[in-house]
Amino acid sequence: MQEKNSKRMLDKERYVPYNKAVSLQQQSVQYRRLDMPPNKKLRHCRLNRGLTQREVAKAFNIVPDYYSMLERGVRTPGFKLAKKIADFYGYIVDDLFFAEAKNDMFSSEQKKI
């Protein structure tokens, strides 16, 4: 019996109301814009969750100054940290950090043609 109750609890945790799902999808599209720099995406994601830089840095076991540098665009995270941050905010690493690089690569390829 207890197993059924725990399964129901898991199902309730996975349930997302339609209006919230649509809102999350719209936010996802907004942050995937190729013309928005990764540091601005990071800042918007953090602010939308109502978190401070110190709280986010603590969640990833990094120094708050380093996270601040990421948000200012002074530093770029390694792949492992980028993956953790993208997962935390619910994005794919490429969409959050490397979309501009993809865009630049495609535009340089188009210039060759």
C-alpha cells in the first residue's frame, strides 16, 4: 500500500499545469535566442528563479566571484560546470552557452558560399 502512495506522490511531482508549462516553454524560447549573449541568459535565468549569485554559486560549489564573472561574460565555464548550470536552469548546454558560437560558425560558412 505504501508503494502505491509513493508512486502517486511521484506522479503529482511530475504534473505541471498547462498554463505553467506554456509559460516555461515561452521562457525557453526567449532564452534560446541566438542574439542574446550567454552571460545575459545566465542572469535572466537566475533572476527569474529569485536567486542571488551567492546562492547559485553555493549550489555549484564555486566561489561567488567566479559566478559573477560568468554573468558578466569575463569567464567561460568548463564543460562540466556548463552542463551542471544548464541542467539546473532546465536548458541544453548548447542553447545556454554556445548558441552564439553556432550562429557565428553558420554565418562564416554562409560567407564562404
